[in-house]
Amino acid sequence: MILEVNELTKHFGGLKAVNGVDLRVEQGSIHSIIGPNGAGKTTLFNLITGSIPPMSGTVLFDGRDITGWPPERLARGGVARTFQRTSIFMDLPVLENVALAIRSREGCSASLWQSHQHEDEAADEARGILASVGLRGREDAKAGMLAHGYQRALDIAIGLALKPRLILMDEPLAGMSRGDRETIAALITMLRETMGLTIIVVEHDVGMVMRLSDRITVMQHGTVIADAPPDEIRGNEAVRQAYLHGSFAQ
Ligand SMILES: Nc1ncnc2c1ncn2[C@@H]1O[C@H](COP(=O)(O)OP(=O)(O)O)[C@@H](O)[C@H]1O
Ligand SMILES: [Mg+2]
């Protein structure tokens, strides 16, 4: 298992947002987390990626205890994430968005990065990453001018710039057209196939989740109510009930 989450807990006052969650994610898998709005999915992501510290519980990455590591340290250790809201600098060119992420990974001082050699290396690497997400030929476009689907691909490219082994994506298909959703889903599958990345996805598009995932964890009221391959999730009675009674936004 590349990721092992044990009894992870975070309450907000009396609200048990994440309450004793266990999660096992296999190396090289696409593992989705679904559940009604307010189930605790984003909070679980925030706990795993160090945006907020857990009250209790542990997170192991590759057998190493990373509980409470801040996001920058995690990123250097191989764990990246994309956000529900985008992390793109809309006024900058596409290439520069990825080059910036590469520079932040290297943690180099500004003066070092002003040297032309490093600039070139970052730009070359950024071009390679952009090609891998289908953005070849769009390097010089202003990010804000990209179509929605391409912006999401750029978001993923920014995550990949950290050279992660595990990437967590919060609603990568949200707010996209059917065609764009297919494109991003194909991209997610391709990243797993070609880079051997492990990908954890929070997603509302259950149809897509069923097709995309090797395994699905279902959350409700801060706890895990099911954890199984897609076929078993489909027939799971507790999951069906959660869907019926929860407010499942599409
Ligand atoms: N920073 C916070 N302060 C207080 N309550 C929060 C905070 N973040 C999330 N919550 C609450 O925790 C619950 C789980 O939220 P969230 O993890 O965003 O759910 P999901 O991503 O599954 O929709 C919700 O009831 C939400 O209102
Ligand atoms: Mg959420």
C-alpha cells in the first residue's frame, strides 16, 4: 500500500467532519472517494495533504509516518494535490505556470533562477509536462484564455511539476462539459498507465468514477460506509441509501 490512513479524525466544534477514517490505497491505482455533500471528502484530503492537522490518527506514505507534515514538505516527499478551485495564474502564459511550479519544487532562490541556464531547464521540463497532458502548442497562450477543459489539464500539469508519486485530485471533472470530462478522465487513466502514478480522486460524477476507478471508498457523515471495487459499490445497499437520502450534487 502506498497510502495507509488509520483512524483519522477531525471535528469542527461538535461537527464530526472526519471521524475515525481508515483508508488503504494500492500503489499505481486510481482510488476514488465519493459521498454526499458534507460527507467529509475535502476535509479528508486536507488532512492527508497537511492543509489542516488531524486531531488524532495517522497517515503513512510508503510506510513512512507523514501525519501533520505541511504541504510543501509533502510535495517534496512525493505527494501533490489539485484543488477544487484552481491554482492557475490566469494572467501568466501556460508555460510559465508550470515553470513556476518546477521552480518552487527546486526551492531555488530567486537569484539562482534568474540565471539563464536554470530558466531554460525549467522551460524544457515544463514543455514536456504540458505535452503529457495534451497542451502541446498552447505553451505561450495566456492561461486565462484557455478553454475550461484545458485549464483543468493545466491544473494537473502544475501538480505533475512537483514530480509526485501520489496525486490527490479534488473534483477534477467539476463544472465541465461532457466532452471535457471524457478528456480529463482519459488523461487521469493515461497518467496512471504511463507514469505509474497513484491517483486519489474525489468526484461527484459517479458514472465516471465507476469507469475510472480500481477501488472506491464511500463516505457519509465523516465515516467510511463502503470500500470496494466499483462492481461491488454499485450493488451496495448502504451506498444506495446514502445516495437516496443525501444531497448528491451532479
Ligand atoms: N473549516 C471548517 N470549519 C467548520 N466546518 C467545516 C470546515 N470545513 C468543513 N467543514 C464542515 O465539515 C463537513 C465536511 O465538509 P467537507 O469535507 O467539505 O465535505 P465534502 O467535501 O464531502 O462535501 C461539512 O459539514 C462542512 O460544513
Ligand atoms: Mg468537497
